[in-house]
Amino acid sequence: MSATDVFGTYKDELRELRERVEQFSPVSVGKKAFIKTITRLVDELTDQLDIMALDLDRAGRTKYATESARRTLDLFCYHVNNILEASGISLDLEYFLDQVVDDFKVESQIPVVLMPYAVLGSDDMITKLRKILSMFLFPSDLGKTCIRVIYVPQTLIRDPLYWPLLIHEIAHAVEDIVLRATEKFYPLKTILDLDPESIAFRKHEYSMEHEVDTIATRYSGPIYVRKLFENYFYEEISISPSHPIWLERFKIMLREVHPGIDSLADIRSRLRNVPPGLIQSKSIEHLPEILEAGREFLEKIGMEFRPSASAVNNVKKKLVNLHPYTEDMRLLLNAAYLAKSVAISNLIDERLEHEGISKKEVGREQMEQLQRDAKRHYDTFVRDCLRLTRLRKVFPQVVSDRGRSSKA
Amino acid sequence: MLLRSIRLQEMRHTSREVRAERAPLERATSILSVTGMLQRTALCLSLYKKGYKDRAKYWCSDDLIELLKDPGEQGATHINSLAQLHSIARNGDGEVDQKVLGEYQSLLMELQGMLGKVKEEAAVDVSDNLLKRIDDATSRLGRLYSECEL
């Protein structure tokens, strides 16, 4: 059987994949970039298969190539299909992330797509596809294109107050593609540096985590530290070579929080005795410069979050009464956290009043159900506000806080 | 058992949490990436040997030469992983086997030198023995891929 015959099947598969990619709903900036990059790539691969088949037949190497071709193309299709199947994850969250990359002024450099997964994390899909294609005979030039895939657990998708945690992942992309501050001071040059036991590896990884925490904290405000603490904090039994211990991370993050919104006193009180990690931050000689690079980045783009206490309070007052606020996403999220318990209590009171039930008549189980319902309503309300905030940025003349066209 | 041992190794050596979960796939790509490097080189040299010098030059891309010359992040990780996998397959300790590491590195270096010559249109003697060595290495990687249940 000639290589031309063998590759015919794969060309059909690639054609089908292209059709599916084209049907992908191009709502977010990330998805548009995904469609553009993947369709171009599939076209190149399809053309490449013809050239490759001819050369394999000329060289008499068809038998060696068939199995590799199958594995490579199957892996390629698997990764692309994973993104396609995750397309409906959360439109609101996509809008949120579009706004973050807009704010960071990296929307053309760092398109983001989401994927549900058990662990929060991210990687660059193009790097992965490049590796996959290099497994076979494709000398494909993917240039400097990047598509950041953020892996997000369901628990974080449901509650919008957790969404600032995803900014950490976008900050990783900013470091990888724009800043490269950690890369400058602690590059991983040799095989030995890639060993997690090596000092070079740990300095690289720890610096980068502190750097992206600094960016996320200064951009998001206390909500980032607060929700990271609520969801991820634990005192380590075994210490990771890639992530500094939590207490040390929080110690650095707390220095970056703009005062006056949330004192985070409970978190500060936990930081009195920080045990040594694998490397303490003070032993990472260039950490101050690396953190400064993160601060300078935000300052340069005018995106440090430094609102007045009164601004936060005004938004909080609105949210407590479930009045929408759609101007600044970060103000909204920080105020929404502070307003949450009162807003939920107000929602429960209103419902009981509407149903003509006195609070004293409500049993424990019923109250718990009421609280769950109210929390769900509040989460939806905050998500709606976030979506409108994004739409307002994109279509400022249409969306206003009063919910009608300003042209009207 | 072997797969479990690889996973345990990954849990110990992972650099990012998310990588740990997808470790077997990363190992699979390590094996297949080196296989890819070898196959692209073999195709190039076979075309050259059969007189298709222009086509040989086409496959002798800069990125392949770079990978073979200085494997860098991608190649180094892969070769390291392979040496580790061979070791796990043999005795389960997961330490990088320097002998296996050296064998891969010397073959890749030799091929890099030949590809450089093809690119510069210098005379190259592509022996059947060299092509056989490449194919043997490819087969060995295929077996490793199967043994590791990847």
C-alpha cells in the first residue's frame, strides 16, 4: 500500500475536523483566534500530507511512517476536539477573561480558551500542538502564535467570586509571552536545570509564582487573596518544588494589596510564623527585580486596582439591594464579596415576606435550603453584572446601568 | 504496575500540578517526539541516498537540525524522559540511566552532523547501517511506548 493511500483516510479526518472548527461559535476573542489558527494549521497539514506521501514512497519508507502518522494525527485531533467539546463551558466566564486580556493589553497576543478540568492550571495549546506535530514528519511553522488553555474546575465556574483566581493563569501567560522577567534572571538552560531537585529549577518556579501572584493581586485587589485563601490554603505536609509554600505566597501577596478595601486581618494573623520552604523568598536574590517587573507592567498599562474606600462602599450598597452595577469589573467583584452575606440575608427576608412567612417559623433545614437558593440567585446576579460590564465596555453606547439605551 | 510506577515518579517529579495529572500523555509525547526526529532524519537521508537531493534538503529543516544539535527545552526533556523511562522499565527506580541517555545523545549528534552536510550540499555517505540504526532506535521506542502502556 502506498503512502498516498494510507494518508487519504487522515485527509478525510482533517477535513471533518476543519468543518467542526469552523462551526465553533466565535463569541470570545480567544475562540476567534482558535478558529483562525486551527483552520490554518489543518489546511497546512492537509497540503503537507500530499508532499509527505510522495516523498515517503520515493524514499521507500512508507511502512515506518504509517503508525507514527496515525498516532500524531489522532493526538492532534484529540486536543483540538477537547477544546471544541468544552465550548459551552460558560459564556460569562469567557467574557470575564476577554475583559482581563483587554485590560492587560494583550488581547492579540494571548487569546484564551477554557476547558473544564479537575485542577486549576493552564498551558499553551500551540506549544502542545507543535510538540505533537514534531513527533511525525510535519515541519510546521506555527510562529509565535499562542492560545492559552485555562483548565478550570467546575466549582470555580459556578461561583463568579472565584473567577479572579483565573487571573493568576493569565498572568503566567503575560510572563511567558510579554514580560519574561523570571526567564531573564532564572532561565532553565540545561537538562540539569529541569530537574525539580535543582536549585535553578526551584528559583525559576518560585520566582514565577510570586511574580504572577503579584500581578494578580495588584490587578484584582483583595478578592484574589481572599478567595485563594478560602479555596486553596493549607499547611503543607510535603513541599512542592514548583510552588512556594502558601504562607510565604500570602506573605508576599499581602504586601501588594491596596489598603482600605478589605484589611484581610484574619489572613495576616496566620502569617506570624512562616516555616521555611524549600527555598525562602529572601534567598531568591533577584526576586525583588522580578516582582518589580510585574508592578511596572501594571503601572505602565494603568491597571493597578486602587479604588477609594468610598467607591467600594457605594458599589457595595447597590449590590446589597441587588441593584446592578456594570462599570468596573474589579470594583464589582471586590464589592460583591463584601456585600454577599447581607445581600443573601436580604434575599431570604424578601422571599419570606413575599410568602407571608415569619422567620421564626422556619426550621433549620428549610433555612439551609433558603440560603442555598439565595446564594444561587446572588451568584447569578453577580454573573449578570459581570457580563453587562463586559458588554458595556464593548458597546458603551448601548448598555447603561439604567438598563436602556443611552440614545433613547 | 509499570504505568503506576511512572505515575508515582511523575507525582514526585512534577513541576506543575496540572502536569502531574496528564503525565502519561507527556511521557507518550516524549517518546513520539524523539521518534519524529528520527523519522524525519531517516526520510531526509533516504531521499538523499536515492538521489532526490532537493527533496532531502526540503526535509532537512532548520528546526530539525536545531533540535538535534541543541535539544533545548523540548528535546532535552524528551531525551531525559526516555532515559528515565528505560530505567523504570528495567528496574523501577526511575533514575536517569546515563548509558541510555548517552546512546540517544550520540546518535542524535551523529545525525545532526549529517543533516548539516545535506543542507550545505556537502558529500554525505549514508550507509545502510546508519539507516538501520535509526530504524532500530525507532523500533525500540515503539516497544517502550507499548511497554509503558501509553
